[in-house]
Amino acid sequence: MLGKALLSLFFFLVLLISFFIFTGTLDLRSNFFSLTQLPQQRQLNICRTSTPLRVFMYDIPRRFNIGMLDRRHSDESPINAGNLPPWPSTSGLKKQHSVEYWMMASLLYEGGGDSEETREAVRVSDPAMADVFFVPFFSSLSFNTHGHNMTDPDTEIDRQLQIDLLMFLRKSKYWQRSGGRDHVVPMHHPNAFRFLRDEVNASILVVADFGRYPKSMSYLSKDVVAPYVHVVDSFIDDHPLDPFESRTTLLFFRGRTVRKDEGKIRAKLAKILAGYDDVHYEQSVATEESIRVSSKGMRSSKFCLNPAGDTPSSCRLFDAIVSHCVPVIVSDRIELPYEDDLDYSEFSVFFSFEEAIRPGYMVQQLRQIPKERWVKMWKVLKNISHHYEFQYPPKMEDAVNMLWRQVRHKLPRAKLAEHRSRRLKTPDWWGRRRRRRLS
């Protein structure tokens, strides 16, 4: 009886499928081919999205960039991969804002054994083929070299470089075409390009944070937040049997405790964190010996405190990341690099200003974090720390490649703004409404 029932069910299904095919409501052939072609279509999509960003880099005199690294030489030959000088090992804290150098170097790199699929951006010689334009002006180094004390006559050199650069850009038909919207301008030091910054505010700015910029000039949907270049050595041989127990200090901070603006919280934290045996909070200035001691302290600590500096961010956060010390970030207005790709809550702990200055609260919360959760964050740090390495030659998914990926993310908005600007006959109503909101 069971066999006859199954046989009847089989014939019924055959008749039902035949009816659907005859009436055209079921297309087995098209469904079959769509299933067989699906993996191939996904592969094609992957190939399209992995095409490197095509970048045209302006050829400007060395005094705007490499010439500031060694002013004793007056060589004006074109810069290429063969004559690119290394970043000087004696540059001190200037290194932390050297993002501009590494972005330029990545475009000069000629490939070697790496295929284009491992690179986020490649240089093109024809500007008509470019997706974006890179302006290789070392604005941070210019400030540190010519205007660090903000006193004349040194600042006049920095100002004149900005004037000369703008004169050069305004002659470019590609700058004129977009109003600079598809141009990338590094501006990592908070005081970089300080004299004529508003003249390039339509461009994609590469910044450390938004602490020194008006909200109408620089903001997250337009600009790229870049990490500081870490000044401590990366922790390569970090393979203890028990990483939690091997790091005996609970919370570590070593740096300037007297800062401006948001950084005033550091002085308050010095009082709140005093008296704990396993909390190290120490005033220091940046010297080679101090950096070496800080590196040792970070590598032997479970958590590294990262309060705001003169602006919401500081280099200390990225020193902590490459030391695999779980960052404790205290800042109400910080924006972080690569945050559309990375979830910082997986490897960092956050406190507001109000929470941080509540006596005993922050230390209590850190003590309550289970060992298993800390070890998980430590493992994530080890897996993602290569995203914060600036190096030459560049490597897949290192810091500079991650930055070019962020630039790619900003281009649709830049292109939209460029196209709208060409057809508007009256002042942009969206811009007026946004300015009214901010005022």
C-alpha cells in the first residue's frame, strides 16, 4: 500500500510540473542557468571592486615636499622610486604626522613582486584617466619645519608655500573642473595649512581629527581620518603562554599631563588615578629614552589610557595598538580611522569625560572586565595592528592602503557635489540650510 501511495504521489508531481511548464509559470532552464552562473557573477563583482584607485599625483617642486627632509641639497630632479629618500630616523615627533610622506611614497612604488590586486591605489600618468588627484604638499612637515613656534620670520616660509601651491592648483583645469572636490590634500597636523586652509576646504582632507576645524570646513562625510604614525616599535614577538597574567600593570599612561582644550582632563586624571598600586600615571616629555620606557610600560600593561590631547586624538592610541595594549579611550568628540571597516569596540574600551573623572569609576570598570574578554580583545589587536603600519614598500592592507580605501569611499559624495555645482544657477539651498543649523 505504501509503495502505491508513493508511486501515485510521484505521478501527481510530474503532472503538476508539466502543467506549470506548459502554462509558462515555471522556467526550469532559466532557473538552472541562474544557479550555475551565480558564483561566476560574484567573482566578477569582486574583480570590479578590487580594481585599484587610479590616482594622478601632481609633479610639484621638491621644496613642497621631499626638499624639507634635507634642505642642504638643491636637487630638483623628478622624484621617483629610485631617488626617494627614506623618512629620517632622527625626525623625532615629526614622524607622527608623516602620513603625507607615506601616501606619496605609495604612489611612487613601482610594484616589484606584488600584483595590482594587492594595492588600493596606483599612480596614473594621464590625468584624464584619474579617479582622484593627490596634492603632494607636506603641509604638516612645513608647519613643523617653518612655523612650529608660530613666530616670524619662519612662519612666512610656510605661508608662502601655501600661496604658491594654490597659484599652481588654480591653473590646473582639473582643479577648476571640480573646484578641488576630487583632490586629496594631506593636512594631518592640527596646525597644518593654517594660513589658507579655507581655500582648499572643498577637497578631501586627510586629517588626524576635527578638533581645529570649523564644522563647515571639515567633516566626516567628506574627509579622511588618518592614524598617527606610531613612534614606539611594534610588538612583534608577543606570544606569552598567559598574556593576561604576564601584563602586571592594570592601566598605563606616560606623557604630558598639562594640555590645552580637551586635554585639560589629563591633569584631573592625575589626581583621580593616584594611589593605585597597579595604575601607572606619569608626567613625561617625548625623548628617545622616554619613548623606550613608554614602549616597555605599554607591553607590560593590560590597558593603556588614551585621554584627549590638545585635540580629541593623540599618537598614544596607535602606540597602544601596536603594543597590543587594550586602549582605554577618553574623549567625547573623537573620530577614529577606518571606522567603516573596523569596530573599535572589539578591541578598545570607551569612557566619556564625565565617567572618567568620577572617582574610582574607571578603575572599577576595568577590574570587572573578565579575563576571557580581555584576551579576546588582545587577540583582535594582534590581528588588526598591521592596519596601522606605515611602511615602504607598502604592503596589503597596511595603513596607507587602508587610507586609499577610505579615499575611495569619499568619492561618490565628491562626484555628486561636483555635478550639482555645474548646474546650480542660484546659491546652494542645502549649504545655506546647513550653515543656519550650525550657527
